[in-house]
Amino acid sequence: MSNQMAFAIYKPNEGKADELMDMVKKHLPKLREYGLITDRDVYLARSSDGSIIEVFEWAGPDASRRAHEHPAIAAIWEAMGAVAEFPVLATLPEAGSRFPNFAMIRGTK
């Protein structure tokens, strides 16, 4: 089975966008540190409703499961849950478009 691309989506609670972004900036490096995502470029984008979208590649077919079992990753996700919702891709305003576009925040290693 090939690696999977992930779209992680976080919609900040009112007044929590900056706090959420600080957590997002720590999330991807931690996933990489623990070998859960590949070294391919990762992307951050923003939906018109303010949701942050992370796009990355899992390091293998069980990487998502291992991330859910890792205490350091779980701690980040728990903190994110206190300042954001985790909507599904279909709920984003752009999802109704055949070719959705999102505002680019950054692309990086």
C-alpha cells in the first residue's frame, strides 16, 4: 500500500486563530520528528471561513494509527481541541466547487 496524503482541518474558535496557528506550527515538526510523516513538502492553507488546512504525507499505512497512540502528538491534538473544531473537508465553503482553491499560508519541508 502506498503512503497516504492527509488533509487535516482545524477551524479556530472565536478569538483563537493566533493560538491555533502557534499549535499548528508545532504539529507538523513533531509528526516528522517521530517519523510519522515523510520528508516531502507540507502545505498550510486557509479556507474562506478561517479554517486551517494542513496537507502532508503519512510515512506509511500505519502512521496515522501510530500518531493517535503517541502521547506527544495526543497532547498537541488535545490542546488544539481546546481552541478549535475539527471540521470535515466537505463542510468548507470551497468544497462545493469542482476545483476548490484555498489561500496559501506556506509550503515548507
